[in-house]
Amino acid sequence: MDILIKSSAIQFKNPQIGQPTRAVAEHYNGRRITALVDGEEKLFRFRKDELAFNADEVDMEAAIEQRVLDEQESQ
């Protein structure tokens, strides 16, 4: 499987309602990744329990590959 990450955006959410959100690990809520998977552009969304805040490119590719394999298996 050929995976090329085009973009990655970290999403933050303050755990205390009404307080300002900051770009810190405690406010990490997930990640949105746009990637080319076997030549096809796809959008992936991962919650904080699916992909760690400090995930690097290798971790992101592994998570995408697992997600694609799970989708193929369920079909």
C-alpha cells in the first residue's frame, strides 16, 4: 500500500467549557489528515485516543494503513 501524506491538521478543544482553547497537549482533541492512498486522495479523521498528539509521519502512515485495512475487511 502506497501512502503519501499531503497535509495534517491538529484539532484542539479545551476540556473546560467556556475557557479559551490553547495549542497544547492537554487540549489536543484529534487530527485531520489528507493523504494519497494508492494514488487516490482521501481524508482521515483520528480522535485523540486513536492517534497520539506527538505522532510523527511514520505513526500517521501506520494509522492510515490500519484504517484502510479495517475498512476493506468490513466490506
